[in-house]
Amino acid sequence: MKVKNKFLELMSWEIRDNWAFPILEIVIALVIVQTIPYVTVNYDYYRADHNIWRAFFTKSFFVLVLSTAIVFGRSFGESIEKRKMIVLLSYPVSRVRLFLAKYLTNFLMLFLVFGLALLVEGATLFLFVGVVPPVAWGFAFLYLLLGVLFVSSLMTFLALATKRFGLSILIFLVYMFGMQYWIPVNTKDPLYYTLINVASWNSVDKLQSWYYNTLGIGHSSTGLPYICFVAGTVHMVLVGLALFLVSFFIMRRMDLD
């Protein structure tokens, strides 16, 4: 019980330290500005369903990357630079518990904020009786979870590897936004689907098509090749988990001085 309470205390402290005003308010405001207007103002009910997913994942990509950079950069990179990590470990708290508390807190907060935005879109589009079937929104939440896992793990790895707040953010932003321009647009090339925003909305569309066709409730097709669907999904899952494990190993072995 004491171990559980101490872990929850660490998570509570992380929220107060890393999500205090104005960080949370800015993230929420940016998410609202980027995602909500599409369905509340501009949505045309005769559009194909995949336009909903494309709009959400494309428009939220910028905010997700920027939010992840700031939140995880402060949590790990700045904590090492300003020796906050050493202070926390002196309580005493194990490195494993501290790493998991920091990672899970920020991961869950990001997923909660963007998940609520997606839920609002679903409610606006009549989640249970309207334009898109509820199961399709389940697929969207799944790929939102995978996207948050990928960017969270990558930023954590960079922050721990460099031990620098500014440098880790710079590398992260250059990589995430640079890949949008460096990888050529080719809908038949699996490499194109290593872009998490592209992989997410296309994969949700693919799963929705399978759902329609398997249950025989209507015919739906998508131009996404199966190999591209697998490439996008596997990339997010395996790279996200691999970077998380590498970050965990670095945290246990690194010299904080």
C-alpha cells in the first residue's frame, strides 16, 4: 500500500509541476482551435467517413508534436539539467518508479486531452446514431493511443539521451516535422505510412472498411494496400515500445551528475 501511495504521490507531483498553468490551458486551447471547428462548422454530412479521420489526425498532429516536446522535454530533459531528478531520487525513490511515474503521467494526460477532443467530435457527429458507427470511433481511439505512445517514447528517449531540454526538443521537432517533407507522397509505398498522422487516419479507414465488409452491413473499400496498413501500424507499435524500453534502460544506468 505504501508503494502504491508513493507512486500516486509522484504522479500527482508530476501533474502539479509539469502541467501547471499555463501549460494545460495552452494545450487544450490549441487542440480546440485545431480540431473542433472542422466538425462544428465545416462538416458536410455527405462527405466520406475517412475525411473525418483525416481532418482530426492531420490537424491534431502539430499540436500533439509540440505538446509532447514541451511536456516530456520539461519532465526529463529539464529535470536533469536543473538537477530536479537528483532531488527526487533523494527522498528516496527508485529510478524505475520515478521513470514510470513521469512517463505514465504525461502519457495519460496527453491521451486524455486529445481523447476528449476526439470524443467531442464523436458526440458532435452523433456518436451512437449518426454519421459514423461507434466501432469506427473505437478504431480512432486505438490509433490515437498508438500515436501518443510513439511520440512520447521518442521524446523521452531524446531527452534522456541528450540530458538537455532545448537540444532534445530541437532534434524531436526537426525529425517529426522534417519527415513530413523528406518522405515523398506515394500512397503505394509503405515508407509513406511511417508518418504517424498518415498511418493513423488511413488505418482507421481500413479497419472501418473491414468492419463493414465482414459483417455484411454494406460494401466499403479503401485504396490502402494491406502491406502499407501493416507497415504503419507495426512501425508505431514496435518503435514506440522499443524506444520506451531503451529509455527505461537509459534511466536505470545513466549518470545524473
